[in-house]
Amino acid sequence: MKAIVITRNQWSAILEKLRSTNKPSTLLVRSKMRDTLGFTSREHIAVDRSTQEYTTKVHIDFYNEHARTMFLLKFSEEINHEC
């Protein structure tokens, strides 16, 4: 299943929403995040070849199509809003 790639600012906005509705351990323990939310996150640091600067992207990995669809429905505003 294809991961969703977002910026760190977008991920920060999503985390704020998740913190208000979930226990802290859900966001800190990868296995609990996977079981409760249906996804896990990972960060990738790369060099932008045009500017020679480091960029950090967050990849959201999903374990089923239902979890991916619900994520897109819940957090589409944060994903579409460039912080």
C-alpha cells in the first residue's frame, strides 16, 4: 500500500489533533499506533538537489485501505494546507 508523504509542519498539525483524542502512549509506541490508528510514521531526510539544502518528509505507512481512507478524510485539511 502506498504511503502518504507530508511535510513536518503538516505532521505537527496532525499530531496536535491526534493528541487531543488519543492517549500519549498511542503516539509514542509504534505497535500501539498501528493497532489503534492503523498507521505508523517514519521520517526521511534528503538533500534538495536544486538548493543543496536538507529537507525532511514524513511518510505515513498504512496497514489497510480502510485506515488510509479514514486518515485522508480526517486530516485532508492539514494535508492540503501548506504550513
